[in-house]
Amino acid sequence: MAIVLYHHPYSRAAGTVWALEEAGVDYELRWVDIMTGAHKAPDVVALNPMGKLPFITDGDQVVTEAAAIALYLADRYAYGRLCPTVDDAARGTYLRWSFFAPSVIEPGTMAKAKNWDAKPVQVGWGTYETMLDAMEAAIADRRFVLGDTFSMADVVFGGTLRYMLRFDMIEKRPAFIAYSDRLAERPALQRADAKNLAIMKEHGLGG
């Protein structure tokens, strides 16, 4: 049975397509028109009470949250290939930067954009500059988060960075640009981008 991704290209589900392509599993994209509020429809909320995308169904299993979906796919369908095994010391680094993206980068960038007033000791991202320095440290002098080995952490961490660079949401440090360019060479990412673009065109959405 194919995995079903509840999808709209203007949501984080666009990045989940990349995770699915990297995992190499059969999947179906189920259109949810967030522009008309379809993500709040009863049948969607019954699966994800947050009424947000993305989420997947894998048989009877429902998984929500983009990072959780990516890590789930790696563990279940690409264990040891897209994620270090539980007895591999690299798994700590893998998990560290996978969780850093949604828990630090996303709120930290939003705080900067909205000029939220918070003391560094009160928030997970500390200061904006500290956050950027930590991000750079994750990829400095290496091709991917785990060195020369690509992993699902790059889909989560790298996908977040790639999105923010595209929309000028984060400082364009040379290390960030170079890393994003390396990710763009991934055939799975190219397939995912093509699928998202095709769906935009199909539904008359701008790129």
C-alpha cells in the first residue's frame, strides 16, 4: 500500500516530497487546497487535529510534522542508508541537527523578522547571530551534516535552510549557499522540485 502525503506545494508538504523521493518508497500525493481552507475540513482534522500540512498515512499509521515524517521514513524505509543505526555514534549528530531546524531555526528566524523582544536565556535560539554561527558550524568543512555521507538530516536541516535562502529569510553566508548548491545536485530533490512545480501549474499557482 502506497504512503499518502496530504499535500499542497505552498506548505511544508513540498519538502516532504523530497523526503519521500530520497526514501525511494511508493507514495501518492493527495491534494488539499489550503487556499480554500480544506486543511480544516473534518476528514483532515480527524487525521491531524492541528488541521495543518504535511502529514502522511502509512497504512493505519498517521505521522504529522515535517521533521517527524522525514525521520520516520528514514528509520522505516532507509534504515542505515539515510539514517545512522541506533548503535552508530553518528546518530547523535543526525538527531541533533534534525531537531535544530524546527525547534531553533524556524522560531529564531521568525523572531528576527518580527522583532520579538526576548532575552537570549529565555528562548531556545539564544541570539540570532549565535543561531547562525551554530548552523554554519554544522556544515563547515564538510559536504553534509554527517560529513561526506548524505542523510535525512540534510533533508530536514538543509531543506529548512534552502527554503529560507530562497525567500531571503536568512543571512546568505557563503557556507550556506555552497551547502544549498550541493543539495540541489541531489536527483531526488530535483524530482521533488519538478513534482511540486507540476502541481503548481496544474492548479494555476504561481512559482
